Amino acid sequence: MQVKYKKEPEYDIVIVGAGPAGATLARLLSPVYRILILDKKPIEKEISMQEMKCCGGLLSESAQKVMAEMGLNLPTDILIAPQTFALKVMDLGYPVERSYQKHYFNMDRAKFESWLIGQIPDHVEKRERRYVKEFHRCQDGVELIVKNRQTGQEERITTHMAVAADGANSIFRKKLYPRMAWPGYVALQEWYENDGGIDYYAAITDESITDFYSWLIPKGNALILGSALNLDDENLSPSERFRMLKSKLEERGLIFGKKILREGCEIIRPINNHLTTGNRKIALIGEAGGFISPSSAEGFSYAFRTARALAEAINEKGIDQFATSYARNCQNIKLNVLARNIKAIGMYQPLSRRLALKTGFGAVR
Ligand SMILES: Cc1cc2nc3c(=O)[nH]c(=O)nc-3n(C[C@H](O)[C@H](O)[C@H](O)COP(=O)(O)OP(=O)(O)OC[C@H]3O[C@@H](n4cnc5c(N)ncnc54)[C@H](O)[C@@H]3O)c2cc1C
């Protein structure tokens, strides 16, 4: 539906979502624009564990590299113990386990998000607890229908262009690209009390649980058990397979403490035709555009890179001409996703994975 307006849109750019992608874009856009960033969550103070996005909170080397390119240094109070340098690979259908050197930073995700939001300059207006329900194209741009979660009131906001930085379950992606809307995977995570007994990261594979992978991440006094579960298994639900995962790990001798939290969210595992940068009026960045690693579900580097690619396109070409330039800036990012898809074939094919485990090639002794 196209709505007609006589007056100018209120904003040049409205960014929907203040996650790593949205907050980075807001930081990098030129002050010549009237910019609003909004999020359904609180953004003026650190969010609670319950409000935090379901995440492993590991900052990979590729994300560290983009941060270095952007001149960002990570404050140490975002880090959380343990900082460990190896990832244990466990194939639940194979007896040999190996550890591989990794250079992750273990972070408190809520603090990381607050810090990224804190980098947004004052010329960007922020509104928190605003849920974007719907959007329409209008004559000079886009109209957003937004629910204020504090007052329950609905407001209409007009903008020359909108940026969908609203993550895997993006309402923009669903409406604009219905064929590539369904994420295909659900991530479940449970947090348990941990007295330090499990102090390593683990990547766990088992084809009867998921065709992707599961993980263990110690986080302060807690331990996260997570799994990215495919939704096309007709026999067992994701919850049943998650329970099976925990039982199999207990059979291997792992002891889980008292459960603190259970959380879940959609997760995209893209192949290249799932990636999209949007159109002339609505740009998609981060996971909303499908940008996340299909081999590891690492997403911060893609959120940063797509946000930077869009900021450069807008700052250089303007809000009417950015689209082609943004799509071009994302070519290398798309190639990177393709390379990760190829890597995933070796990682998730039991024969090649077990051969690697058997030989110990590249493993920590
Ligand atoms: C279980 C799990 C573990 C992960 N672990 C890691 C990891 O360890 N390391 C890593 O690099 N990546 C990890 N990822 C991927 C990473 O979390 C994402 O790729 C990254 O957060 C994407 O950033 P984003 O800004 O695009 O989206 P998001 O982080 O999802 O942010 C979207 C924002 O939009 C807001 N929003 C959504 N819809 C609306 C709406 N309608 N109206 C208003 N606001 C809205 C949300 O509140 C949120 O703040 C993990 C993902 C999952 C699911």
C-alpha cells in the first residue's frame, strides 16, 4: 500500500534496531542527516539477562579485525571469565575429542551492546521500548507504525529511508522478501550454575540433534549450553532434541548445575541467495539482511561490516542514491558467506570431520 503525504518526512533515516548492526550504523552516519534509532528493548540503560538477545557472546577474530579497522578498542569491563584459548570439538557419535586454538574474547553481551549504544553520537535521536509493528511506502519515503511499549500508544513516524537492523526475525525481511523470510533454525540456550568445573568452549556435533551444531560456553559463574536446531525434523521437536543433547552430554560425564535461564530465538543459516541489501528506500543490515556465518553462526563481524558498508554508501552518495553503492560494498561480504558455506561442507560432513579428529591435524596437543 502506498500512503500519500503532503508534508516532508520527519527524519532522513530511521534505523530500526539498536543491536550491533544498528548501533554501528548510527555511530558512522554523517551528522548532516536527521537520524532516529529505535528499539523495542531499553537502550538508555544496561538490559537485564532476560531482555538480552540469546547469544554466546564470543568476539571472534574476524569481528576483532573489523573493530581494529574502525579504531574501536574493547573496554575490559565487557570481558567475562574465563578467557580461554581453545575450542574442544566433540562429535557425539565418535570417541575422539580434540581442541583447536581459538582467539575469542568471552564477553558479557548486555555490556557489549550498551557500550556500542554508548558510542552513538548526540546528533542521533534515540527512542527505546518502541516496537515497529508495520511499515508502508509513502510518497517521499517510508511510514513506520510504532508501538510505544511504555505507554501502549501507537505512533506514526515518517522518514526518507528506513534501515532494517531488526535481526533474524526482521519484519522488513518478512514483508519485502517473503520467500527468504523463514530463518530455518531456532537457537535454544540454557544457562546453568557452574562452579568452574567446565571451563572450556566446546562445539558439539550430532546429526540426530541438528545438522548445524551445539555449544558449551562458560560465562562467569554460569555455563551456557546452546544448540542451533533445524526446524525441518519431522520426528522430534527442537525442545526434545535439546533434552537429548543434554542427556548425551551427561552420559559423557558432564555435570550441569541448577538451571538459571532458558531462552530461544530464530537464527538464519544463509546460503547466498538468502542475502539481501534491500531497495532504494529500505536497506537491510546485519542479520536482517541474512548476514551471519553459515558455518559458525558468528554474526558480530557481519553486523559491523554491513553497517559500515551502508554508512559509506549513504555518506558518499546520499539517501536517494545509496542503494547501488551499498549493494556493491557488500559483494565481498557475500563472497565471505559463500566461502563459509564451502567450509561448512567439510565441518558438518561426518566422514571429513572424523578424519580430521582422528589425525588431529591442526589440533592443540
Ligand atoms: C544463540 C545465538 C548465539 C550467538 N552467538 C554469537 C557469538 O558468540 N558471536 C557472534 O559473533 N555472533 C553470535 N550470534 C549471532 C549474533 O548474535 C547476531 O548475528 C548479531 O547479534 C546480529 O546483530 P544485528 O544487530 O543484526 O541483530 P540483533 O543483534 O538481533 O539486533 C536486532 C535489534 O533489533 C531490535 N528489534 C527487533 N525487531 C524489532 C522491531 N520490530 N521493532 C523495534 N526493534 C526491534 C531487537 O530488540 C535488537 O536490539 C549468535 C546468535 C544466536 C542466535
